[in-house]
Amino acid sequence: MPTYLGSGSSVPTASSGSLNINVPSTPIKLAAFGLGIPVPDNRVILNATVGISASLGNPSVLFKIYRDTGIIFSTVTELQLTVTQNETVTFQAIDLNVPVGSNYAYSMTAELVNSNLLNNALITGPITFSGIATSRF
């Protein structure tokens, strides 16, 4: 049976429509937290929720999760332009067999992958990012 090792979270905003951040073509950090890993043979279960909308065209947004400076997960979502329509994107990742360490920095970024004058996206909120570390047995 897995044993709870610790958790971390970052909630820059918990409500929809509370932000208006343009998504650039280079990564922008949305949330981050620290998490210690005290034993080997572990896993970190990560959950993210981001409110987003297309403000022009059909933008594709790439979300990445990092452990320190290394990318451990990525996913792309394509948005459709709908007037005043916010979407909520939710995704999960599992980081397996993280080396034992006192504190790792987990972070989440977003970037526009089809950047041009016809595509634009906005982070509108909410933004939540959390992780739970467990031993595997």
C-alpha cells in the first residue's frame, strides 16, 4: 500500500475570469511549488487546471511541467474562437522514481505554438497546480 510522503500546491487564482494574461510564443510560468522526496521508489502525482480562452483565431497552447529545469510532461490544447467563451483545461501527470532529494521545484508553463497575427490566447483563470508524493509500496 502506498505511503503518503508529502504534497505541495500553487493557486495563483481560484476563480474564472480573474486574469487577462496574454500567452506568448515563449514559455510563461503560471505556477510553481516545492516538494521534498525522502525515499526512493516513489511517484509524484501532479494535477493542473488552467482557465484559458482564444482571443483571436484558433491558437494552440503548449503546457509543460518541469521538475527543476527538466521537462517531465507536456500537452497541447487547441482553442476555438468563441466570443466570451472561457475553457478550463485540466491535465494530470505522474513523475516516477524521483531521485531522493530535500526539495524539488515543480513548475508549470504555457506558450503559444502557432504564434502569428491570426492566433492569440489569454489565460483567464483559474490556475491551480498541485502534487502529492507517495512511496510506490
